[in-house]
Amino acid sequence: MKCALVRPDGVVVRTERHPTDAARGPAAVVGTILDVAGGLADKARADGLTPIAVGIAVPGVVDEARGVAVWSANVGFRDVPLRDLTVKRLGLPTALGHDVRVGGLAEARLGAGRGTGHVLFVAIGTGIAAAHVVDGTAAVGAHGAAGEIGHILVRPDGPRCGCGRPGCLEAMASAAAIGRRYAELAGDTVDAPVTAAEVAERAAAGEPLAGQVWQEAVEALADGLASGQALFDVATIVLGGGLAQAGDRLLIPLRAALHERMTFHREPQLVAAALGDEAGCLGAALLALDAVGVRDLQEKR
Ligand SMILES: [Zn+2]
């Protein structure tokens, strides 16, 4: 769990990390969230600051309007009324958001998409998910499940995805998928697992197999992003998550592949995320401040 005390002017006063340890079960995780939030509020008061709101972001399906963590594969949440529990415990206005959507919110308002109005933030890590942000607000969807770009079908005959269907973008181009594909093609020629970052490095160094695997992933990503652009017509696509740390090794071929796929569509800028590890905490803070009608963070930072 990444946690921060953020002032309305955007200054991060304090950061903390705590183990989620999801194996303890969802009730214990919720207990830790409440303890950590309460502890941060106490530390703020001890420093002479006045906590005004709490923002919490969790993975999975999140009903932001009701403040409920509806479902999460990783943490095991099933209809947890996290907002009400936090209000009860801390006595502060609380906003509940989705981890990728708040990251997108922060990148769109404070980071790489700042000033461009219409932003698609795509986080590529173990999985792939997106947030569509228009004028500083991330679309949530009717059921709290907007932005699942990782489950766009890009290769009907492709490998089976974690969701159960074959050929999803996530099954072709997530960091995990790239590592798996390399291992599959390399067979006995490698004795240890090769990560996506290493595939990128080997590709850049001219290794043909790595080059092939990287290019396959780039082509699949370009198909997914082209679908995203057809739907949303954004000014900027911001790439975040672990894979985006490949930098130009990803951005340069991906820009070219996306360019090839644009017909009448306007080509978006394709850029790397700018806020790194801070995006989630800043986005949760933005959501909390939005909930109490404070928008200073956006203008002052
Ligand atoms: Zn899928």
C-alpha cells in the first residue's frame, strides 16, 4: 500500500508504504487500510496540519458513487463498503476510486497529459488497464468497470487470457505475456525466466528472438491503442506501468505502429507517464479534494 499526506497545493508532506499481505484475507486488508489512514491523519494533526478528506484507491471493480469495492481478484474484495467504513472510523469525507483510474486522473491533470483535455492513460504491467479522462474527470462506467482495454480482442487465435477468452490484448502484450512468449519460443535455450524489460534490452541489443517477441507485443499494443483512439479520440495517450519504463524502446516503435493504423482518425501524442510511483497517491488526493470541492492541486502544482 502506497500512502501519502498531500496538501491541497500539491505538496506531498509525507509518504508511507505498508505491506498489503492479501493472503490474510479481505477483512484484514480493510483493517490495515483503516489503521494506516487513521495513523496518517493523526500524524498530520501532530504536525499542526488539518486533514480535510481521505482518498482511497483499490484494484478491481469499484463503484465510486456508492463507495464500494465491488470485486477484486488480487485482494478478494466482495462488496466492501470501504467509503462508509472510512467515514465511520476517521470522521472525514472520503472518496473511493480505482487504482488505474486515479493514476490516470493524476497523469491527466498533473503529469504527462496535463493541459491536453482528453487523455487515455494505459497502465501496462502484469495486466493492462486504462483510464479515459476528459477535462479532469475519469469515466467510471455504469458498473464501475470502464477502461478494461486489456480485454479488447486483438488476436482471435491468440493465447488464452486470465479472463478466460483467447486473444485479449493483455494476453499478448502485458509484461507477463511478453515474458511468457519469450520463454515459449526460447524453449530450452534459456535456463532462467526472462522479464519483459530484459526482452526489451535483448531486442535493442539485436537478439532476433527478443526482437520478434517485442515487435509482436508492440503490434498488439498498437491494435489495442488504435481501438482506444477510434472510441475516444484523445489528444494524448499516456503509457504507465512497468512496461512504460522501457521508454523509447517501447515508445518509438509503438508510435510508428500506431501511425500506420490511423486512417481518418487523428493521431494522438504518445508519451510516457511522468509521475511514476506518486501517481496513485496524487490521484487519490485529487479524488478526495474533488469530493469536498477543492481543486487547488490542479492549478497550483
Ligand atoms: Zn481477457
